[in-house]
Amino acid sequence: MTGHEPRPSRRTALGLLGAVPLTASGAPAASAATTAATTAATAGTAGTAAAAGSGRIPADLRPGGAFDRYIRDLAERDQFSGTVLLAHRGRHVLARAYGMADKDRRIPNEIDTIYAMASASKPFTGLAVVQLAQQRKIRFHDTVGDHLDGFPAEIAEHVTVHQMLTHTSGMTDPTNDAPAPHVFTSVEERNRDIAARARSQTLRFTPGTRKEYSSMGYEVLGELVAAVSGQPFHEYVREHVFERAGMADSAYRTRTEWLADERIAHPYMLQEDGSRADGVRHLDKGGIGGVKGSNSARAFIGSGGGNGFTTAPDLVRFALALQRDELLKRAYTELYVNAKVSGPPLRQGGPVDPRRGEAFHAYGPTASIYNDRRYVSHGGGIAGGSTNWSIYLDLDWVAVVLCNYDLQIEPIIEAERSRITA
């Protein structure tokens, strides 16, 4: 989708508490105009209605509450640019967007702005694999060599699908030994490069003996999905995940689309001098965090390892479709979301929160406990982008944070999580 349609102000809270339920198709059940007209009338009674359902909506999570004020303060200090969406039972409780999607064209971020997800799209790769397992086309104990050729014996004969899904394969992360920056110009060139690098790697440890985050494992899973399904990875996920979930704005976009589509947020990469560079327009520049000099726009398109594109409302649609067993049969939905392997959390930093349970990995998402409540989640980071989504399985909440700035996103997640699980 290209072009930029008129939208409400970025400071308008679309879908305030119970005003915009999503239909089965993923479309809003009420227009924005209707929402705006009824917000004032419903503000005083919505909490009572919610309480009669599955629990009250905490004041801290409502528009004007502590979480809303926290995000606004970050944005006013230019420490946040992006979209935040909290939804309860599919209804938007709090929806905010700040900053600019494209500073050159003066296009603001909106509630439905499209963002590069970085590794937060790895669970889509995992879901594709579980779908194929449900169809008996893949078994979780299959090895890489059962489906793909050209790998060294230590990988082909010993690394399993289960191990790649749970980050216990011992495979390297492709960013650990990144070659000199290269700008890819086609999907085919990018896929060939991933395949070649996957086959040239060595293992860091014996598969299955420990858990260590590996993007390369998910790159190989993306190739495996294509080989087993007979469809290119990007097309398989579009048809069998995004379309089935009603995620009309989600896709694996090319750099050409990223530059042309006014709805897609550009990544603003922090530079040594404190300025921010547009990663899509300045492929010669990179970020200063993570892998120094990296710029995801050079890759041309995302892959099994990450960088699909989506919106905050689409991630709510994904959560609803998953929990309604519209993407998998119930037994396989449970298999997908349930904890498999214990290990250190993907993101660490700061003092240990006593409310945080032990970290596990499921078949794509992390699967953890916070304040004795279950949630599945995944985050991601690129130069000029930070993302996270969480599905609170016991509480009917979905929380999405999508940013197009380099950002330490953990404090925002902590602020969200502590209030939702309180």
C-alpha cells in the first residue's frame, strides 16, 4: 500500500477504552468519528463495564494515566518516537503516536504507521514452522539435513528444528562476524547471501547443551519454510499468517517500498555527534549501538531472522487470531506458546526485578511469568528502531511498543508490565 491518507492527529487516543472493538476480520467495528463523538460520554462508565467483564481497567493504563504521561514525557524530551498501543479483549484502551515517520517529508507517526520489527518478527517464522509441523510436513526432531542441502555434517546431522526454534542449536548469530557493509539490491541476492553464510558457519557449542540467542537459527528456519512449503518465505508468511490473521498492513517490505510508502516509518539512527540519520536514505551511515555501523535497510528485505513490517493494530489482530485458534489448531497453539527451554532473558540490564519469573523460550516467542501472570512476547532492535509486543495470556491484554529511534526500550516495557499485571 502506498500513499498517505488523512488521519487523526497523532495526539488523538484512537479507540479509547472499549470504544473500538475489532471484528473477526480485524477491522474496527466503529468509525473514528463515532469514537471521537462518544469518548466523553463513555469515559465515566467504561470502567464499570470492563469490571463486569474480565476485571477492571487500571487507572494507570487509561488515557491520562501514569503510563500515558510517562510516554508523553519521553516524547516531549525527544527520547521516544513511535506508537504505543494497549488493548484489552481486542479493544484499544490507550493508543498514542509521537514523533515523525519521515522527517524530510514532515509525515508524523500515527497509530497505524508501519514499522520495521527487527527480531520481533521471529515469532512469525516460528509460527510458520509450527503450521508445517501441524500438516506433518516437518517434525520438531528433524535435523537440518533432512530438508536442506550443503550444510557441514555437524549441523546437517545434529541440529534439529526444535533446537533452532529454542535458540539451543549452537549456531552463530550472523551479526557476530558481519562482513564489510554491503547494500543488497534484490530478494534473490539477499537470500543467496544468507544461505551461503549459514553453510559456512561453525557451531559455538554442542547442540542442545545450552541456550544462546541465535538469529542464524531463524535464518535457516526461514529457508526451511520455503523449501518445505514450496513458497518463498515472505509469501508463505503473508498468505498463511498475516492474511489469515487479518493483518492487512503487514508484510516483508523491500527497501524500495520502505522509501516510497509514506506510511512506513524511517529508522533514525543515533550518530556519534548526537544527531540522527535516516537509515533508508543514508545507506552509507550506520548506528552506534549494537553492531556498530549496522543499517538494516542495506539488507533490501527481511528474512526468517527478522525485520518483517507491521502496525500496532495488526499485532493486536495477530494476538486475537492466535488465541482464537485461527492460525493453528488448539493443540498446536498451546505447543507454540508454552515454555520449552529455560535460560537467561533475551534482554538484560539493571537490577533483577523480584516479580520477574524465570525466562523461557517457546517456539518463536519468549514465554515467561511476571508477577505470577503468564505472557508471551518478543522484542527487537535495529539501528534506529526498537520494538516489543506482549500477549498477557491470563489477563486478555496485548501491549505493543514500536519505535523508530534507537531506544533502551526495557523501562517502557517494565512500566507497561508492572501495571498490567498489578
